[in-house]
Amino acid sequence: MSDEHRTLILLRHAKSDYPPGAVDHSRPLAPRGIREAALAGDWLRANVPAIDEVLCSTATRTRETLERTGIQSPTRYRDELYDAAPGSVIAEINEVDHAIRTLLVIGHEPAMSSVALGLAGAPGTDAAVAQQISEKFPTSSIAVLHVTGSWAAVELGSAQLVEFHVPR
């Protein structure tokens, strides 16, 4: 099964609010974030294969982003995705079940852009997409990568970075 195509989607949480007294982990979405998370869900349904599984940070804003996308796939909430280093995000991806074909990871910056750019490098990577991501990975941004082989084999430079979308 080493040559099978998989799709990895990296979604930065939608725009969050900064209510007085709220700790970072508990910050909710702002009104703009609520709207943009719904737009992200619409784009995902129209442009990528059906999502088999979601890995989502435990932060309130990531959980609310997932809820507002309307994506109903099985979800694992992972503390390891909150305030994560890129290597921690990749380690979580490496643990995904072999049967999963399309994976959505919902997390935070700077990890999402670093993971997208770090994994990119396989033949077929779109240099213009990589350039966009290197300039800015705004809230609600979506990076789409193609992976050949198992999730366990995902490592730096092993994926094709093929698309980047900012729902507005």
C-alpha cells in the first residue's frame, strides 16, 4: 500500500476573540471567525475528497472552527496540537490509521505553515503555493498536500503541496 495517494489538509483556526480574562486556550471565535469557518467548510466540501478523520487541537477556537465548518467526520481532539512544534504535529499525523485516506488537521500558527512548508518538496509541489504560505498563513487558511504512502511515512519533504486557500 506504499504508493497509495492520501490527502492531508491543514487548517488554521478561524479568527479568535480576546475576551477580558480569558486564557489563551479558552479564547472563542470572533464574529468574523464564525463566518470564515463556515466558508472554510463550504470550500472543503467543494474542493477536497470527503474527510475521513479530523485531528483537532483542544483549544476552544479550534473546536469552534471545526463545529462551524460543518464537517461531521470522526474527530480526535489532541492536546499535542495546541502550542505545538511542527515535529509534534507531524508525529500526530504519523499515528493516523492506515485506512484513513483524507485527513484534516486543525491547529495554530506558526505550526500549520511550518508543517505545510516542511512537508512540501515531493515532485509536483507548487512553488507559487509554497511562496504564498511563506508570506502569510492567515486565520482560516487551508493548505492541501498529497501524500504517497502511509501516514507513518510522512516526513519532511515527502508531500506535494498543491493548494492554498484563504476563505473570505
